[in-house]
Amino acid sequence: MSTGTTNETTTRADRTLTGKTWVAFGPAGAVGSIHGTEGGYTFKLIADADFRGVYPTLEVAKSALHASLLPGAEWPEFREH
């Protein structure tokens, strides 16, 4: 698990997190987070036990996170940490 420190590297589920983190916020608060990896970006929703797939760009990871929310959910605000 990554705390978002820029020089931190953590391995989990065959993904090496690089320390860059964006938290996704909806109207009711945080809904998930996106983490930079050596191969792109991965994300998990707040209720997820583990990270999901690796995506080639931050924009694709943002779209995948949004698509994983309930139907009709607003586009979340992404804040870099």
C-alpha cells in the first residue's frame, strides 16, 4: 500500500507502485484512488480489497475508475497527493 510519498515504491499483487497517487472524490467524499505503477496506473475503489488492472495512461485509469462506480455517478474530482 502506498502513502503517496514521491520516492516510495511498494509492491502488491504483482504491481510496483511508484508513489504517485490521485484520490477520487464524489459528492459524498472519497470513492477511490489511482496509483502510478512501473507499467502505467492502477486503481481501487474504497470498498475494494485489492487493486484492479494496470492501465497505460492516467486518463484511461480515471475512465476505468469512473466506469466502476454505480450507474449515473458523476465524474469524480481527482486530486493528486
